[in-house]
Amino acid sequence: MNLFGEEETNKESPVEARVKILGTGCSNCQKLEENVIAAIEETKLDLIVQYVEDMAEIASYGVMSTPALVLDDKVLSYGKVLSKEEIISLLKENI
């Protein structure tokens, strides 16, 4: 609380997501997101996942086929739905 008895708000900038799912909202993109979240939970990694639907941002990664998986601004996969096991393997190799 501040001097006036009001709750203080957190003024820090939001944490940037290290993991991004690039997709249009289709069922394959949603399935990749589910698998990524499951892989992160299973490996107990402290990673924030962001779902990106903006086509300009998706294109900025050079991705022309979705869904895509990005870690630390590096495209790890695109154009297919990875299994949870494949995602775990990629995360271990790239973290």
C-alpha cells in the first residue's frame, strides 16, 4: 500500500515469453500449443508460452506454414504438429 492507502500496481514490464506458438488458430495450431504446454509441465521448466496469430509477426520469423514452434526467437519447427516427446527433445537440445 502507498501513503494514501491504495494498492500499488506492478509497473514492471511484462516478462517476454521464451516459447511462442505461431499459428492461425486452426486445430493443428491449438494441438501444438496443448503439446507444448504438456511438455513444459512434464519437464518442470519455468517457461512462458505465447500464442501468436498476427500474420505480420509470423512472417517476420520467415514462417510460411503453420503451426510453428519458436524458442528464444529461433524457429525450431514449422508446418507440423510435434508430439509431446518431440517437443521435450527439442527443448532439451536448445535450452
